[in-house]
Amino acid sequence: MGLLYTLTEVAGLYYLISAAIAIELSIVNNFALNDAWTFRSARDLRVERKVSRFGSFQAVSMAGLAVNLGVLYLLADVLQVYYLVANLAGILAAFAWNYTANRHYTWKRA
């Protein structure tokens, strides 16, 4: 949210572009945190498996990015909801998708 605000209000980017950048950075951060703490049993995997898992995570997250941006656009542009409030709704919708898909696809046992 802070990066979205900064890129939009300070850097002057269109809010959907700011949101896409902020979401992608959060995807990378979320993968690193999940890989390190949530799914600790995967720590000893080879680098190739971790790269493959990041690819899976990224693929799932692209659908989440589309959900988030779709909700954000619908609420902010169509319904005239303040873009930061609309983004919170988008985050919640994307979280539901991302968690479910990643739990069953990205971090499934090999």
C-alpha cells in the first residue's frame, strides 16, 4: 500500500501501473517469506527445485495480480471508490486466490 501510494502520489504514475509494480514486488517478497518460514520443510531443496517453485508461485500470482487489478479498476474507476480503499478490497480478493492455489500447487509435496 505504501509503495502504491508513493508511486502514484509522489512519482506521478497512473495508479494501475503503480499497483502492478507494487504487487510484483510483494509477490517476490511473499515467496521469499513463505519459502523461508511458512514452508520450512522445503529449506533443503536443491536450487533447481526452488527456482521451479518460484516459477509456479509467479504463475499463480499473475492470476492474483489480474484479480487485484480488476477489483481495483472496477471499484476505483467505475464505482469511484478511493484507489487505496479499492486496493484493499483487491488485496483481499487476490489473497483468497493466491493462498488456495499456492497451497495446493506451489508447495505441494513432491
